[in-house]
Amino acid sequence: MLVCALIVMLEGAESAARKHNTPLEASAYASVADGEEASYSDWTIHVSSAHPNYMLGKSEPATGVYLGAYVLQNSTIHYSMAEFNQLAGKQHASFFKYVGYGEPFPVEWVNEVKAEGAFPHIAWEPNNGLAEVKDNAYLRGFADAARKADVPIFLRFASEMNGTWTNYSGDPELYMDTWRLVHDIFEERAPKTAMVWTVLNVPERPIEDYYPGDDYVDWIGINVYNVRYHNGDLKQRSDFEDPLQMIDYVYNRFSRTKPIQLSEYGVTHYTVTDGVQDNEFAISKINRLYANLQELYPRVKAVYYFDVNNLTEYNEARRINDYSITGEQQILEAYQAATASPYYLSRAAATAGSGTSSMVTQPFTYRGHIFEQDGELYVDEQFFSHMLQVEIETTENGMVRLTRWENGAIPRAAQVPFLPHKIWSGYKVNGVYPLWREINALPLVMVAEELGYQISWNGKHIYIEE
């Protein structure tokens, strides 16, 4: 069972990602044993198929990552998409904008995005609470304006609901009902709009409670920020946090059925917390993320860099970190190199999915919840249920029964005891005390072979063919 929460619950309805305060609550984790070392198990399971195994989502490219950015708070480049593209050395496929619920559809900005050869991503925030979201002329008018824009749109409605800093968190049932209402109206009136359900990387425990269901979500998003300290506190070091490990939970849980979007990613290179300019920190995190998505996280299909210097924010409470890359030549060059591959897409894909596309062949991966013990490789049981879509049942005698159903074939079954185990979450209290996830682990090779999968490995890479 995965457990994760915040230590300090943030105030206000503004985006926690823009506040960059994402500490963790120790009481929500398994305790750490004395002397137990916190380390990341860098195994990757690759799942492939010789036959079509996935239906592309709306606007989803069959391969590659949409390169995106947020530039509307960067005065040094005049809030300009064109200037950002020029400095980055590459056309970006998409840009995003925050729009408060109740504000008009941003027609002028959408036209500017289109003129740059990109498509828009709108973060639509009901900051006055969900009660204002009704089936009325405003909601339908917003959808109609999206349809008239005649361009694919990512609509990131009511994101970061898994925390307490938004005015639309706290009531999962109301949230899901509201989301489904918005989805249905856009599905009917603006079918080119892809609904993006985005969480912050922490807290993880509430995430599942707010998920509206596969029928109502087109993309899964996650906001991730690498900072050197949480909450501007020298006692809360976080420079060790790995951007890949920070996306593992959401990626592992949802990527089998939905494309994954990094709706916001930023890394600080200067913090007022210690007054240190640390370009190498930013460069290392950018390289770690962008260099590894193609091989290790192929289901990530879009990533948006948050090009903002919070030190110039009007809100003094936010003036802690500088995430912008356009003012530091070293970091800019690192970003240019990290995104130079044609795998990072500069245009909407001509063969993107419609949500009702025919089946295609896609690679899938699973990371983080894998470990080796006494010469045996173990994996969280949720790998089988979420990634391989195997039916799992815990029996009365404490065994785990797994059943693999294949079209027209006799089902294959395996029954094994589970091993209770702790996996390091990637987070530490005050940068010192590791926080752990509790999982039910199963022997990977034994179970996979009994269920009829072909399995092989090369170093830290395990290959399973469906």
C-alpha cells in the first residue's frame, strides 16, 4: 500500500507548484528501521507486444513527446513564445496559460499560440470553489469558444486537487461529479479538446480518491518541481530528489491506459534560502529528466517547462526560487541539448489519436517498486494489476491469486504468498529521515512465467512480452 502526504499543508487557492512548497508528512509513512539505507532501485520493466495493445488518446502522438513551456510570467523575454523558441533553439509544440474559472475564453492568446505554430494548453482553475461550476451559459460558452478555435486544446481543469491549497479540494465526490459534468459538455461541444487530469507529485495518498475514471479523462498530468530546500527552510534539504522517481507513482498507476503529461516541470538554479547560485543543480536535473524519458518513460507524451523567476513575483511569499532558464546561458545550453532530439516534437502530430482511434502497438514501462532479495527479483503486486491488467485476489489464507484472461484462451493462473516490503519513496523528512512506501511484493519471474509471459533481462532492464 502506498502512503504519502504533506507535512505542512499550504495556504491559499493558488497553485502549489508556483509556490514550490511540497514537503511530506512522516506520520503517513511506514517508519524507518535504524540503519536502513534509503536508495533507489533503478530496475526498469519493459512490456511489449507483437500485436496492437493500446488505443491512442485524444491528440496523443504515437511516439515522441510534445515539447511545451510556460512563458507568461517571464518579463525578460517579454512573455514571448517566439523569443523563448529562439533562445531555446527549437520550436515548441505547445504553451500554456492559467485562466480563472469565470474569465472568458482566451481567444486572443489562443490565436497567438496558433500563429506560433503551436497548440494551446489551458489550466482552468475554479479558484472560488466547485460550487461556481454549473451547467450554464458560461460553461457551454467556454466550450463553444474552444470548438471555434479549431485547434487541439489541452484543458487542464482543476489541477492539484490532491493537496489542500486549492479551493476545490477536500470533497472527492463533488470534485468527480463536477469533472464529469465539464467533460461531458466539452465532449459534446468541443470534441478536439483533451481533458487533462493533473495532480501535484505529493501528496500521493489522496490521488486515487479524486480520479473521475478512464471514461472521463483523456490525459493524466503531474506537476513536478526540483528545489534545493522545501519551504525556504535550510533544515528541509531536498536536493537529492530525483525527477524520475518523483513521477513513478503516477506513471506506474495510470500510464497503461492514458498518456502522461508533465503539465509543469521546473528546477531552481538560485534560492534565497541560502543565496547560492547553483547552475549545476539545474543542469543535472534537466539532463536527468529529459535524457531518460524516451527509454525509461515512453508513455510520457508531453512536458512543459515552467520558465519563471519567482524572485520577481508580486507575492512576496513566493520569492524564493528562480526556475527560469532563459537568463542563464549554461542552463539554456543544457536545455537546448536535452531537447534537441527529434523525439521532442515541435508540432502537433499529424497521426495523433482522436480518442476513438484504432489500436496501435505501444511500449510500456514500470519503475521504482522493484527490488532484489536473496537472488530473487520482486515487484509490487500492482505491476500485475495496473500494468499487465491481470486480475488479482487476496485469498483468506493470505495468498495472492492472479488470473490472466486472454481472448478465447483458457485463463492462466498463479497463486503465491506476498512479501510485505518497504520501498523508499524518494523523500526525506528534513532532508534526513527517509520515508517509505509499504508494498505487497511478488516474485516477478515466477509469477510472470506461470501466467505465460515471456521474460528476459539485460542488466537492470527486464523485458516482458505479452
